[in-house]
Amino acid sequence: MRRRDLVARRLYCQIVPMALGLTFLLGGCEGPTQAPPSKEVQAGAGAQSQPPPPPSNPKIKEIMARVGGPGPQSLQNSLVAAVKAEQPAWEEIQGGAKEYARLAAEMGGLEPIKGSSASWKELTKAFADSTADLDKAALAKEKDKVGETLAKLGGSCMGCHRQHRIMAPPGGRAASPGG
Ligand code: HEC
């Protein structure tokens, strides 16, 4: 019985495709199943060896990258820019403020890799409270209040980072021992 299967398989995998010249169309036969991975783009890929990243809580990192990452697309930067407009796009601002408040509220439930839990509790609460104010002000379309709250938020970053964030050493080089 198995023999018959084998014969059938042979027929299917070898003879049929040979006859048809269509080997490449038949799956399930032996042979390369995957194209070899194409070479990574080499030019401009930043081939220099990077120092290892500092210790991190990936969940906090993800929230932070969205809230305050570099560039105009971060929530903090985009909201600061958006509320300056003569005719602010309130729907966008409200959407951003709501997301900001939701993310900030999640921070308190996460564990920073550094610093005391009392400090973390206090700073994440202040962050969540300010973003809740921001959310309210955005819903009420209070331009000045939105601007003020964003400025307050922008002034709170460093205080928390000093306590709870391990930064990559400047220049990417670890301090040499015995200095
Ligand atoms: C309540 C504390 C707290 C506040 C407030 C805070 N951060 Fe952070 N932030 C952190 C911690 C902790 C990390 C490190 C996360 C990790 O473990 O990788 C971090 C990391 C970052 C990073 C690095 C993200 C990455 O991809 O590695 C950026 C950028 C950042 N914060 C921007 C901001 C900006 C901008 C503000 C203010 C608008 C802010 N943060 C406010 C706690 C805070």
C-alpha cells in the first residue's frame, strides 16, 4: 500500500512535472522551498558597530517613543505644533490628547528599570493627571489651556528621566574603569 503511494508520489513529483516542464508549479515535492534570503541592503545601512542599548522596559520604551520620540510625529511635538495654529484642527488635537492620556495612565502600572517605586508612583500620577487635564482642555477646545498643559508636560520629562531612565552613555562609549 505504501509502495503504491510512493509510486504515486514519484509520478506526481518527477514524472508529471518533467513531462510538463512545470516543476516550479508543483508544491509539496522536495527541493528548495524558499528562495535564499536576499542580501540586506548594504549601502547606508549604518554598518558601524553600535554600542549595546541601555537596559530598558520595552513597554515603557514603546509608550515613550510614541509620546516623546524625536520628530514631529510624536504626540508631544505634534500637539504643541497643532495648537499653535490660528484655526487649530480640534479633532486631531482631541484624538492625540486622548491617546496621550491613555498612554500616560498606563505608565503607573509598569515597572521602570531604575529608581524608587515611591518616586515612580508620584511622577507617573502627575503625568497621568496632566494628560487628563490636556484631554479635558482639548475636548473643551480651550486653546490656551491646551498650550499651558503641553508646556507643563514638556517640562516634566527630564525630572522623571533623571530618576527612572538609564541613558546610553554620551558618545556611545562606556566609561573606562579605573579613572
Ligand atoms: C513618569 C516618568 C516619565 C515622564 C513624565 C516622561 N518619561 Fe520619557 N521615559 C521614562 C522612562 C522610564 C524611560 C525609559 C524607558 C525604558 O526603560 O526604555 C523613558 C524614555 C524616553 C525616551 C526614549 C524612548 C526610546 O525609544 O528609547 C524618550 C524619547 C522619552 N522618554 C521622551 C519623553 C518626553 C519628550 C517626555 C515629556 C513630554 C517624557 N519622556 C516624559 C519616563 C518618563
